[in-house]
Amino acid sequence: MNVQSETADKRKAILETTLELIRQYGLQGTPISLIAKNANVAAGTIYHYFQNKEAIITELHNVIREEMLAEMFTEKNEGKDFRSQFFSGWTNLCRYFIANPGSLIFIQQYNSAPHFKGIKKKNNKIPVDKFSEFFQSGMDNGYLKKMEYNLVASVVFGAIMATAKYHITGRFDYTDQDLCKIATIIWDGIKLQ
Amino acid sequence: MNVQSETADKRKAILETTLELIRQYGLQGTPISLIAKNANVAAGTIYHYFQNKEAIITELHNVIREEMLAEMFTEKNEGKDFRSQFFSGWTNLCRYFIANPGSLIFIQQYNSAPHFKGIKKKNNKIPVDKFSEFFQSGMDNGYLKKMEYNLVASVVFGAIMATAKYHITGRFDYTDQDLCKIATIIWDGIKLQ
DNA sequence: TGTTTCCGATTGAACGTTCATTCGGGGCGC
DNA sequence: GCGCCCCGAATGAACGTTCAATCGGAAACA
């Protein structure tokens, strides 16, 4: 353990601990003191690595966004046909949330309380481009019904969040096969009949 | 204004004010002091009508659940065919959330932070019966694909929440016609092809 | 009718706790 | 000895809740 890796570890530990605590106690329910305790770090140390609590939240949000994008658009999808790309994109993101419940809880809470005290969201924009481009190409090439992108988005993303949420909270228990079935429902809904 | 109606009004004012504040500032972001101020009531008065903050939240949750059920299963749907029942049930609930953004924000936050400090959810069960019965009847009568209820639920409810959410946050702007289009996507996904 | 008694409704200051953040200092590598 | 990393007690604001004090109308009595 050299100094540099320890330093890097400390920052990382703070982020990971925060995400885990948010999963358990929610965005507002995780005080700095608890983060410090669980990350084996002093409260003051946190303020050495981050400007304030909001900065931790914002960084987590950015990290999770990147991970979500990476899950949906992996390189090995490039060659596949449109339908396969849709299926693997949908199930990958859903599996990501199931495997990383903290990310789902975080995203949901972050999006559902626009005006948390001390947490102001400046950039509320979604990288809509990649998704809308993808679906647009599906329509142009005759795979999908012609319709506005945002109508499709409601169904596709809504189902991902709900499915992962139900699974995580233990309401239902979805197998890999179940995820494919759900993706099939959606595909049947959006494909050109 | 006799005494009785004033008393009833005060209780109602507290509930309504709380819901509106939660819409703006989130579940954890609305202190009792602010509720008191906006409801034109002293802080102590709130504790005359409710045991504590949790009691307000719990009552709001029950009220909203009732309203949701009422929207989905209205009496004038009784005679209609299955497809029409699905359409009006889906769009009604979606329109309800769009017309009552506070209810959507509340439900989302209530469900997404299971362990809010001071807010313990004892009864996490959904009145699944009515919904599952409805979809089961659709399968038995040959309107829907044969599949487990919970797979359908993910898509149907996920889309409702996401659609209303996108509309409320102003990300997209859904017309009544758009809601029907989205319902059509889902219907095409779950119907027996 | 006028007066007194009573009691629930209402108030807002006060309390104890918890929170995010600050600060002064200690230790270690260069 | 200078600069960076780290500590944890200290700070003050904000929170949910309590409580002694007040209000005002209804009932009881004269």
C-alpha cells in the first residue's frame, strides 16, 4: 500500500460508501457523519476531497450516468441487427440496475426530488441524442412504427425502472428469462406490425 | 362559517398544504414549520390533528392510493369490452397523475426511500388483486398473451409513472392523443397477436 | 338576559437532537 | 520547514416535538 493508492482509495471509499448508504437510507437520510464512519474517515477528510455534500451527489450522478450509457451502447452491439441491439440494450440496462441497486435508488431519488435542500440540479438534460438517434434509425429502416421518440421513451425507460425496482424491493423476482419476456412485450409494442 | 367546518378545514388545509410542499421540496424537504406557515396554522396545531409528521405522510399515502384505484376502476367501465377497459384505465391513471403532480411525486418518493427517518412503512403490500384479476381475465378470455402478471405490471405501471413524470417535469409535453398512442404501444405489446 | 364556568382549539417560544460545515492542529514526505 | 493529508471537536442553523399559556364559544346558573 503506497501513499498514492491509499489517497485514491480514500476518495473512492467515500463515493462507494455514500452510494451504499443512499441505497439503504435514501438521499436525505445519509448524513456526512455516517458516511465518514462507514468509510473509515474523519468528517473533515470528506471536505478535503469534496467541496460539500452536493459535490459528492453530483459526482455520483455523473458516474452512474456514464455507466448507464455504457451498458446500453456496448461496442459488441455494433454489428447486430436492430432487434438484437434493442434487446441487449434493454436487458443490459435492466440487469445493470438489478446488479447495482444503489444506482437505481440513487437515480430515482435524484430525479424525484428536484429541489433537495443543498442539491441544485443545474443540468437536467438527458443525453437524448444517442437514444433518439437509435430509435429514429429503427423507424427509418422500417423496424419500428413511425412515432415520436418521447412516446417510445416513456414505455422503454419506464419499464426498465419499474422492472428493476420491483426486483430490488423483492416485490417480484425476475429471472433472466423474465427480462427477455418483458423486452418482448415492449418490442411487440413498438415494432412495425 | 360555523366552528365545525372551520375545524375540518384546518385538518384538510394541513394535508393539502403538505402535499403541495412535498411536490415542491420533496418528502424530507418540507419541515413542519413550513407546513404550519403555508397552512396558516401554528406548529403546535398540527400536533393537535396528527400524532406526528409520519401520521400526515401515512394518511396522504392512503388517500392517494384510494384515488389511484378509483381512477383505474371507475363504474362506467363495467360494461365495456376488455380493450376499452384497459385503455381508459391506463389513460385515466396517467391523466390523474398529470393533473395531480403532487400525488406522483409523493408516491415516487414514498416508494423510493423505504427507510426515511421517522417514516416506517408497515404495510408495503399493493392491492395487487384487482389488477391481477383484471389481467388474468384478459388472458383467460383470449385478449392477452399468456404470461405472468408481474411481467405485464412492469410495463403497464412503469409506463404510466414515466409518462406522467416526463410530462410534469416538462421534459416532454404529452397531449391526450399522445397518451392514447402510448397506451396503444403497450396494448400491442400485451395483446394476443 | 347577564354572568360564570368550562373545555377543546390554538398558539409560539423553548427544548433536545441532528445536521453540514469549519477550524486549528498534528503527522509525514520531501 | 514547507506543503499536503488527515483528524475530530466545535459551531451554528434547522429540525420535530412539547408545553404552558391563551382564546372563544357553549353550557350552566342566576
